[in-house]
Amino acid sequence: MSPTAHSHARPPHPAPSSATEEGGGLATGTLVLGASFAALEFLYQLARRVGRLAPGELTVVEPRAEHEYVPLVHELVSGAAHPATLRFDAAGFCRSLGATFVDAAAVAIDPGARTVALGDGRTIAFDRLVVAVGSEVAVPAGLVDDAVLGAKWASDARRLRQRVAVAAREGSGEPVPVVVVGAGLTGTEWSAELAGRGAGGVRAAVTLVDAAPRVLPTFHPAVAGRAERVLRARGVRLALGRGVRRVAGGSVVLDDGEVLPAAAVLWAGGVRPAAWLRGAGLPLGARGHLEVTPRLVVRGAGGPLPGIYAIGDAARVVGADGREWPTMVRAIEAIWQGTLLARRLAGGWGDDDGPAHRLRRDFFHGVSLGPGHSLVVHGRWWLDLPAFVGFRRFLRWGYYLRFRLLARWLRARPARATLAAPRPSLPGAPGRGAGAGDARAEREGAAREGAA
């Protein structure tokens, strides 16, 4: 079925420069929660297709004004990368597209009233909702301790450097002991960087711990074997097949009773969807994710929720058989989902027809193993190419460059693009309720009558 069969024009929004005020709250056409990889890609691809957005058409809610290039944050620990190279002005980018940027955190969603509550007490009414809040470090409750640091953000790398520096000043000149918990991709890369370059010029004695019997447990054994050889050559001690019982008093106690000294403990054992989603008002899967259809519509208790979408780390695709798809938990997967949703909304497709997400079980990986070693991986095949480190930095540069170029081009264009209102095209789907679109439609209709 063609997208035009489902499209109908909507009068343009009024002309304020931000989300419109309605009944003491804010209202917008499309509300995006988060400025994650998925969200930025959605915004970029949408603006490419429809141009600069009309005032009030789209609002982004995100407490972080800057986006961080998480895949290379481990290079901040050693100083191989400067923090400014891994930051992007997400708020400025949104405004360049004509979107409103709200520097706040969402705390609750009411899908019936089609409103989102913010942490500062405000509410925003919406026609469409896109949840793209990403993920957060998931330290188990029993291991939460002041000594345990995350391994995701630039602030984590900065705190690790500071802690290692303090330990070095108070120590005897020996390498500072650091324990990394979790031998997946994040733990492997941070361990290799620490062991290979140190933390801000300070040498580190790294122990990598995981209950799995090998590093990179989700990769082919041949890839894991190469990574283990490089890590051992760098002096990383591998404590595999062993879990962590507790962290306390500057040490890590393993489940077999061994005590590891640790000036710093880095948790790289996994991430989870943003914690606030657990009480946000939308149904979640067993592991706390929003379950979506292959067309990225959030699944509710009675079926898909019209005009409510989720993409990126907070979402998991579930097929018609009720089974979760084995999608990759990677930035590239989030980018693919953001692109698809932009294509669908720009094309005016209904929630139950048009292009759907395609399952990709694998894609090329880059695995940084410190100075002189960087793996290019696909399936069981790998190449150790030192120059690939530079290529990954080039990808980061190009990733942000395209956003900057689009923003510069759109700033010189008039704001004229609007999106078609969401349509409850799913069979038996409930109505939208008295949301932002209804209130705006009443106001715009009254204005047209007055003008007549």
C-alpha cells in the first residue's frame, strides 16, 4: 500500500519558536525522548527528507545537551583522545533542524492522555512519541560501592583517571591496581587501553574478571583467542570463569574467596534500559525493555500503541510470534532503527504497513586493543590492523560532520516542514484521546473561523 493512501494534510502549527503552550503545559507534534545514537539518526534522516521543521512540530527532551561518542570513550582514560573530539552539540543540532530542545528528564508517560511528565514538574502533550533514551550502566545492587565506576561516559573516564592519579601519589611507585569487571567488548577495550597506555601517564596493573570462561564471550572463539593473547602480552591478568562476590575496602572479593587489591573498580558487565522506564507508564518486557513491532511501534497489553514508537537500546523488536528478535546491541543497530523510523514518518506510513525493520545478525566490528593492535571482525574472521584505530577515529569525525553540514544547510532555509498526524490504522486500535493534536486542531479551527 502506498504511503499517500494514508497521508492527510495537517494545518501548520502556529509560529512560536518553541513547543506551544497549552493549558499550562507544553504541546508538540512529535516528541522525542532522548538524544541517543538512535534519536540523532532519526532527527538527521527526518530532516534530510522533509527539510527544516515548522515551529512546534517536533520537541526533543534530553538532560544532556551534548552527545558523547561512546565507542571511543576508553581513549579518554589514557589521553589518546581529547574530550572535545568525542562531544557533539546535540541541543544546537536540534534547534538547527527547527526542533525545540528541552533540557530536562522525562519521568512518566501517559499513553492514554498522550502526555509526558518531566522531572521539573512540567508536562508535554504530543501527537507522536519516540522513545530513544538509550541505556545506562547496570551495576548489580549487591556491588554498588563508591569504589565502583561505570565504563560508558566521559565522566567515567575522568573519574578513573583521577582515582588512579590519587592512588599513584599515595603509593610506592608500583603500577596502580585496577580491576575491570566484565570481559565483553567494553571491558576488553578499556583493559587494553589501561594496560597499554596507562591512565593519564600513570601505569596500571589491570585484572579483568568475568564469570564467562573467555573474553568477548559473544564473539567467535578465534576472535576471543586473539584478544586474550594481546591482553596477556600487555600484562593484563585474566580472572575468567569467576564472579565477583563483593567490593569493599579497596579490594574485590571473588566468588572463590580470592581478594584482589583495587585502587579503582570498573564495571563493564553490561547496561540496561534507562531505570525510569520501569515506572514510566508503558509496558515492558522481562528485562526492562520496551517491546516494539518490526515497524517499531510500542506493544501494549492490548496490542500496539498507535503513534508511540521506541528505538535504540531501550527497545527490543518482537515478531508476530511473540519472540524477541536477536538484534545486535550496538550503535549501528540503533542507527538503522532511527533511519527506518524517519523514513516511515516522513513517508506517512500507517503503523501496520510500509517498510519494516530487517534483522541483521552480524556486522563488521572494531575491537581496540590498545596501541598497535585493533581488530576488524566479521563472524569468525579477524584482521589485526593497527591503522584501523585511525579509521575508527575517522568514522567518528565523519559521523558528526554530516550532522554539522546538514545543520548549516538548514539554518539558511525557511521553516516549512510539517508531518502528517498519526493515524490509528491498526485494526481495533483505541483512539488517541485528548492529546496535543486535538487541542491544537480546536485552536486552529477557531482561528480559521475567526479569519473567515
